[in-house]
Amino acid sequence: MGDVLVLNRYFYAIQVISWQRALSLIYLDHARVIDDEYKTYSFDDWRELSSQIKDHPSGYVHTPHFKIAIPDVIALRYFDGLPKSEVKFTRRNIYEHYGYRCAYCGHKFSTSDLNLEHVIPKSRGGKTDWANVVTACIPCNLRKGNRLPNEANMKLMLQPSKPKWRGSASVVFRPGIRIKASWQRFIDNVYWNTELERQ
């Protein structure tokens, strides 16, 4: 018994639900079971296959007339969206959003050689948010100091912007969820096949 990974109809992981809810969705034909080879099964197909499986890691549900294996992964038949979410305003996300590049000179740096840069300095009313924070190398950051870019005769090569959530590379798992080995290919699939923002 356990949790079931839910994919949208394009096989992107979107959430984790209870096995009871998963079997209900399959029975109502709103979802299909997905196996290790990406084959899909309707409720009747999965029930028939379950009778041939000797041992299933997630266990079975027994009824007076048949037993059915609890699936590890299901795919919704009609839903193609991704859960709405916001990209968290973290140092790592800011660095990744700007590609570890200095917004002024455009060169790529290691994290130890980058700072978070307020385009409008905090002392002049600048906010600490996506619309005002970029990454800058230490020399450019020191050169700009407590001035606006035009006052320091510097031009922004990377404009402040808020990244779009890309379905991340993963589902947000609630605490205590054990990620099953059978889920990994779908979680990795999201990471490697999500379209990147064009810069």
C-alpha cells in the first residue's frame, strides 16, 4: 500500500495521491496505469494483468471477485497542465536564473565570485525582489557601489526579471513521502525534457 505518482497526459509528474484516489481515477477512466516500459492500462486491462503478477511491491486490493495491484504511477487522460507555482526568491534560484553571469560585464563566474546586486540600491528605496535584484561580479558590484547604473556609467546587460516556473524539475513532495524507484524515471524526465527559457 502507499502513494501513487500522478502524471499529466504528457507524462509530466504533477502530484502524489493516495492509492484509493488513484484506483478511483482509473476505474472512472480519468487515468491510466503506466508501467516501467511506458505502456498504459485501463482499469480492466490492469485488473487482468494484476491476476498474472505474482508479487507487486505496492501490494493488492482484494475484492470478492478479483485482486488488483496498486499502481505506482498513473497518467491523467485529459489534464495537460502543470500545477501553478512560483519560483522561490532564493540565492540559488537567482544565480541559476541569470546563468551565473554578471549583469554588467556579462561574464560567467563561480558562486564565490558573484554577489546579489540591487539595481536601485536599498538605501535609495530599492526593493529586494525579482524586479530589482540581479547577479554581479565583485569588481562590478564594487564599481557601481551605492549608485544607479547610469550614475556609475554602467549598462545592464541582463535586465531584472522574474523567472517562469517550469514545472520543475519536480513535484513538490510533502514531508515523509518515500520516493519510489519506479517514480524516478518520470521525475528525471521532467528535469531533462522541460523547455528552458530562451535568453
